[in-house]
Amino acid sequence: MSDCEFIATCPFFNDKLENKPAEIEALKVKYCRTNNLNCARYMVAGALGKEKMPPNLYPNEKERAYIVIAEG
């Protein structure tokens, strides 16, 4: 799989989120550069649009993404 289509504007990938986890580079490789279909941010953007994205949502927070989508 190739880079995520949102990589250029994603606040997570471009280091715009506060309180970044220590493993941020590993998360970027896993979710942004390898398999964005598992990314919580990608899930919300695809289901609701980028404008509904919680600003502090991390790629590995899929359970939180499910809640955001359900509350849509």
C-alpha cells in the first residue's frame, strides 16, 4: 500500500498535535505510509469528512474513532 491520501494535510503526520507519543515515527510508518485503512483518523475522514476530525485523535485510537463515527 502507498502513502495515505491525506498525508500532506494531516496534523498528526505533520507534527501539529500536542502530547505526541514517544513512538510517533513508528505510528507514522504503520498508519500513514503502510496501511491507512487501519488509521482512526482516516476512518473518521472517510465516514464523516475531514472537518469532523477531532483535532487530537491519534491513528491508533480506533475505538475512539468508532464512537466519533457513531455520534456523527
